[in-house]
Amino acid sequence: MPSYNHTILMGHLTRDPEKRMTTEGKPVVRFTVAVNRPRSKDHEGEEEVLFMPCVSFGKTAEVAGEYLSKGDPVHLVGRLRENKWEKDGQKRSRIELIVGSVQLLKSRGNGANEKTGDQPEEYGVDESDIPF
């Protein structure tokens, strides 16, 4: 049976991105995005918030690490992955977004990117940049 894993999110960064390098010297950037969703009519004015951990590699990581900061609005495209590990004898896991492209949505009112002065751009990542 075929399967498909493609996710699109738009939200705001909850903190500044964490920048690191793989053992092969490739950039890896982790950040969390808050995605708000209005609740039902019974809970008018309330929002449900999803905090999605995200990780990017290669060129996408370079862009995210350089241009993103806490509070920035972003549009992300990627795939979901379950990250599993064991700590203190307890099995743990969490779902995270492997970011394939990021679109910077911050603007100065004319649609230009506040940090670069350019129009918002989309950056992709080559799957070969992912170290696993």
C-alpha cells in the first residue's frame, strides 16, 4: 500500500533557533513553531495551540539559523518523523517536522523581508544532506 508524508505548517517561532553541526560538518538547526487554531463556537475567542518541534539540515538549516528568531512568522513544508530514544530506562518519543523548505513571512509592510530587504524566498534541502 502506498504512503505519503507531507506536512505544511504556518506559525511563529517560540524561541531562537539552536544551531549545531553534524559529525560530518553539516549544519543542523532546531526550533519550535507555535501553530494557533481557533476552537469551536462553544469556546469562542479561545485558541488551541500546537507546539511543533522542527529540525532542518544543510542549506535550509543555514537560512533558518541566520534569518529566523523568536516570534518570526514562517511557512514550513516538510515531513513528520517520530524521534525515539531511551532515558533512565524509560522509552520516549516525540513527533518532529523535518523541514524541507522554509518561507520567511516577516515583512516591512511592502512584502520585503525585514532582515535582508528581499522578497520572501523559499529554500529547499537536498535529501542527501540529512545524516540518517
